[in-house]
Amino acid sequence: MQEYKNFLTQEECNELIKMIDANHTRSSVVEGGTDRTAISDYRTSSTCNLNSNNNVVKNIHSRIAGVLGFDVKKGEALQGQLYQEGQYFKEHNDFFEGAGYDMHCQASGNRTHTFMIYLNDGFKGGGTNFPNLNKVIEPELGKALMWDNMKDGELQRQYLHEGVSIQEGKKYIITSWWREKSWDGTGDEQLASQPKKVEEQKSYIIKSSDKVETSVVESKVVETVKYTNKDQIPKFTDLGFALIKCPEDTWKIISDAYEMLKDKVVDEQFEGKSDIIKGGESELMSFDHLPAMKSLIHQQLLPVHQEWIGGQSIDPSFIYGIRSYKKGATLTPHVDRVETHHISSIIIVDKDLRCGCQNKKYGDDWALDVQGHDGEWYKIYAEPGDMIMYESAICEHGRKDPFEGNFYRNFYVHYQLT
């Protein structure tokens, strides 16, 4: 572990603090292969993903790379953290292992180094405690702290650490994590969502000439099914869709996330959008700002979907964000991605049916059109807190009628068959 005094100037620290104050949300942790909820009491700080195109941020990232002697591509995007009075981060290591490694490291490799910089001082509490080393690092403005998470391929568990609770004032830091390979968060996510290889085992008994029995296990690796055409995908329910209430605990997390994301609305852009959403615009509140909540929602709703399809094994694949449709929008009927979007839900988050028309006070509600397994088309009307579950890769669905209200907000939860 090494310390670097005055790694950043007062001016740089002030600039970074402004960025964190302007754009921070509740922090998350990774535990057991999933991002744990941001409302957990394990970590109560706030996090800001710093703009990698900002010149100050780019310069600092390059300087860290120079100190470590690494290609800058190995560094994750710089992250800022804010600790206010009473906030802390309990004991943890920064490397991934087990299911967490499978989710976050298949393209990028593990975290090899942590480079943390204190942006201010003058508060009470807030030291960085390394209990295995019996050492507490006291924050100083501009001071950097570096330690290994891996060395010669071995995890460095001795650097277990915690952010001690703030007694008075605020603490600001930035953290830079470095990987074995070039950091590729999208690649990590894509590889984690691909069908997994499983080991198929056969056990049998061999009887030798002297009548001694020996147990033998013969193994081979087989791949789970990869679908390339919707006709290959089995049907699991009578109609292919169902309307239910979102479980109360999960709905509370969704409601909290919605409140946090309301000030992070951007115009939605994706390839082929003009062919799918017609007649009106759409905006997006991305769950990438809240990875912990995103992952927890995915995990909590998995058994709900699994029970609906009779216990068939499924894995989480994608959650994008809360889409806000505007007046005049339609959604072209379509089926979802055959490779990864097999069993899904549309969760209604909020809607405003006021249309501004002079001849009526409210616009009409907006139905989801779904073609059932019987070939008939159905209109489904839903309220905030409702889930429309559907076999998404084989049931055509859309919203054929133009939306007449102010906004309609929902998001999609996707699972793939395994």
C-alpha cells in the first residue's frame, strides 16, 4: 500500500466536488454475484459516475495510469463518492469472486489495483480502516492511496477495508479501479447473459475381477440451448400473457428508484427507434444510474416469472430503464430478441392521461396489444404497480392506438431460458 501526498491540487479537488454535488445517487455494493440494493445499510454513501469526456477527469485518469504504469484502457471510469454525517461503507474487498466474477469480469478480468484520492479534509471521522493491517488512513486533501487487489494472480485479502462513519461534516473521494485487461463493462454484461455451459455427469459402477466395486463419474460439458428462431421456443402458458400486481417489496424498490431517476431523463436513442416508436417521442430514465436497484429488481422478480412458466429455469438477461412515452406515440407490434428475451414483464411505473384537449378533460388510457397463443389479439389496460408478464420472444405485442395523454412510463424486465 502506498500514499501519494498532494496528488491533486486544491483547484482540481474543488472541481471534482462540484461534479459530485451536481450528480450523485445512493451507492451500491456487489455481493454474491449481484448488485445489492442501494437502500441497504451495508453502504450508505452516495456515488457519482464522473464524465469520462471531461478534460479534468481525463487528465487525472491519465496521471493515475502513469503512476501505475498501465495502459489507461485498463481503468474503469472514475467514480466519486460523498459521505455525509452518519454514512459509512462496511468492511469489503474491491476484487470480485464467485458469481460476482462471472457477472462483472468475463471480458475485463478482475480488479488488480485500487487508487483512491481524498478531495477534502476538516471533517470528523471518515478514515479508511484496514482491519487486517491494524491501520487507519486519515484523509488529507489531495492525498492518494493505492493498494493491490491481486498480485501474481492471487487475491490480496489483507486489504479488506472500510469507510469509517462520518461524525461531523462531509467527506468527498474519487476511486479508480484497474483491471487485468482493458475495461469493457458492456462486454462483461453480454458474456454474463449468454447461455452458460453446464456439466452433465453420469455415475455408474465398475466391478473388477476381484469383485471390488469402484464408483466412476464420467463428465462432459454440454451447452444450453441457443435459440435463433422464435419457432424453436416452447410455449409455457395457455395464452402467453398475464396481468398481476408487482410484489410489494419490489414495488417499493421500483418507486424509490423512480424518484431518484426523475431528474435524469434523457431523449431515448437506439438503433431502429423510428421503426418501433412512431407518432411521438420517448424519453429514458436509465437504470445504469442505479445498478444495485436494477440487479435487485431482476433477482426478486425471477421466481415470480419462473413460477408463472411452471418452474422452467431462467436467468436474468436485461433491464434497460424507465421509458416515458409522449403524446401521439405508438409502439409497432413486434416480438423481442429471440436470443435473450424469452420471458418478460412490462412494469407500469406512472402515467398522466391529461391530454390538454378542449373537448375532454382526460385522454384515453393506453392499452398494450398482445397476440395470444390462440392467435387472437387482446387489449390489456394496467395501472402503476401492475406487471404484464408475457412470453416476449413469441407473442407479438405493441401499442397500436396513439397515446393521447401527457406521459406513460413503464420498463421492461427480461429473462432468458436456460
